Amino acid sequence: MKVQIKDGVGFESGDDFVLRAALSQGLGFPYECASGSCGNCRFELLSGDLEYPNGHPTILTDRDAKRNRHLACQCIAKSDIEIKVRLFDEYEPIHKPSSFPATLAEMVTVTHDIVEFRFSVSSQQAFEPGQFALLDLPNVAGARAYSMSNLCNSKGQWDFQIKRVPEGSATTRLFDHVAIGDSIDIIGPYGRGYFRGFRGRDIVLVAGGSGLSPMVSIAKAIDQLKDGRNQERVHFFYGGRSEIDLAGESFLSEMSGFGDWLRYEAALSNPTSDQADGIFHGFIHELVKDRIGSDLANVDLYFAGPPLMANAMETVIREYKAPSEHVFYDRFG
Ligand SMILES: Cc1cc2nc3c(=O)[nH]c(=O)nc-3n(C[C@H](O)[C@H](O)[C@H](O)COP(=O)(O)OP(=O)(O)OC[C@H]3O[C@@H](n4cnc5c(N)ncnc54)[C@H](O)[C@@H]3O)c2cc1C
Ligand code: FES
């Protein structure tokens, strides 16, 4: 099938989702989650037919229906179509994403509800620290987005730190039904919240709960590239609810700058025992405000976590006028 953008380029989408087809051909189609929850990939259908193989997206409103607006990450063209959408250079993928099979090689416990799933792939697909991929799991409608926790490597290992969501369809399948040796499809990489290197400013990494994975990946990149560091310091903040959620420090403590120019601090919103003495009590964005405050305008800021945390961080960013070209993140929903 051919997708023609009004007053713009055309591209072949085959039987792939419109967004995936556009990005795999290097086009700057706007998106954020690539998995049906943010709405950033909306476009207007001018002619032709399409279908939603995983069901009609719930975030499309009556207003969208009236304007014939659709979600590119969720629909497939059933005929040649013409669409109206504005492409942007900033969405052009740094690595063109592809789809490839992956075998689950190892599962490593991180906390009571976060496991690192290590997949082995034979594809040469590259990714940047902090990017995410889609996992297409058997018997789950719609692929889900998960961020890699490791660095691109020649062994073809792709690691994802994933938090179990009670009753969540993808995480229940992954935690309870996918076994070592099983194969699934990975599609990626995606995302713009990836590490931009040392740029003469301190670096602040903020991970809330399930947002640990991409921040660990970026911390690993920082460690790998440390010879290129000048005076930059790195602050890694992790937020959880109670003591059993504490994570992140073990991934950093082996790194050479740890305790010196690389610092870790946690925040717990609901501590339950004196084990939490000495740990910041409150939400993670409050910890960031307390420790970095107005210096947020002078740092490179990366963050990841659930929607409420991302909203709170966006408020902090506005409050301290952190320039948008210094802030990198992909919304988790
Ligand atoms: C960019 C990004 C990166 C992420 N990185 C991580 C990570 O590193 N670690 C982590 O633990 N989590 C991550 N998440 C969250 C993850 O993608 C899942 O939302 C989470 O694991 C819950 O999935 P679930 O199916 O178990 O839960 P559910 O509650 O069953 O589903 C969660 C979400 O999946 C979507 N969904 C549901 N049904 C469909 C369908 N039919 N078709 C398409 N989508 C559907 C909806 O948006 C829904 O809110 C990330 C999310 C995004 C957007
Ligand atoms: S990119 Fe399609 S809904 Fe988020």
C-alpha cells in the first residue's frame, strides 16, 4: 500500500503500521509512545481505507472521528491512502527501526516487582542509550513499549527492566508465561530521550519506578564515555514508594565516578520503617527541586517514569525555565 502525504512525500507501508513504516524509511513522522497512549501520531485521513488490528484506540475522541483523525502507530492502510500530517526533522530516527526476532536468554530480579529481561538477537540493529523498543508478545493485543537498560553491543543483547503491573496484560504475559528460550518480536529502536553525550553541563538523570531502565542505560553510557568528561557532574535520582522499591544504586556503585562526580540519591513517597531513615521522604520531583532547584536551567536533564511523575517533572521544568533543548524524555503513557 502507498501512503501519500498531502503536499509531501509518499512511502510504502505494506502491511505494517503507518507510523512504523514511515520511521523505518527515515521519515520524521511525529510520535512519542509508538504504542497507542499519547496521541502524538494523529493524522487526518483524506482518502482510502485503514484498519485497527488491535481494536479502535480509546484515546480517539468524537472530535477526532468528526475530523477523520487517526493514530498512525495503531492503524494499517488497507488501500492506497492520502493523509495530512506535518513531518519534523526532530522526529527523523537516529537509527531506522526494524522488526526482528529475539530469544529470552535470562531474567534477573531487580526489585520485588522489577525484572531485567535479557534478550538475545541476531539482528545488527543499533540503538542509543535511553531509547525504547516495542515488544510484540503472543496473545497480547498491541505491542508495548519498553526501554533498553543496556548499551548497544556486538553480542546482540537487548536488556529491558520491566515493572510488573497488577493485572496488566503485557506484563502478566511476560512475567508468568514467557520462559527462557522463548522467542518474541522486538521492533525498534524508538524515542528521542536518548543520551546526547557530555555537553559542558552537569547531567541530571531522574527515574521514577518503571523509568529505571533508560536511566540505567544512560548511566552506563556515561561510564563508558567518561574519558570525554570535563567538569560535568552527574546526579542520578530514583523515586519509589517504600523501601522495597529502592533500586538503581547497585547499577552505579561499580562505576568509577561513583561517590565522586557521579552521585545517587533516592526519594520514597511512602516509607514504612526506620530503614528509610536518611532517605528523602517525598516525591522524586520534590527531591529534584530540593537538590538542583534553579540550577535546572543549566543542566542536561533526562527523565523517565509513569505519567504522573512525568507531569510533575514538566511542571518543575516550567517553574525553573529549563530550556527545552536541554531536556530529553519519552512519556510512558
Ligand atoms: C516510551 C515508553 C517506554 C516505556 N518503558 C518502560 C520500561 O522501561 N519499563 C516498564 O516497566 N514500563 C515501561 N513502559 C510502560 C509499558 O509500555 C506498559 O504500559 C506497562 O508495562 C503496562 O503494560 P501492561 O500491558 O502490563 O498493562 P495494561 O494496563 O494492560 O496496558 C497498559 C497500556 O497498554 C496500552 N494498551 C492496552 N491495550 C492495548 C491495545 N489493544 N493496543 C495497543 N495498546 C494497548 C494502553 O496504553 C494501556 O494503558 C513504557 C511506556 C512507554 C510509552
Ligand atoms: S505515538 Fe501513537 S499514540 Fe503515542
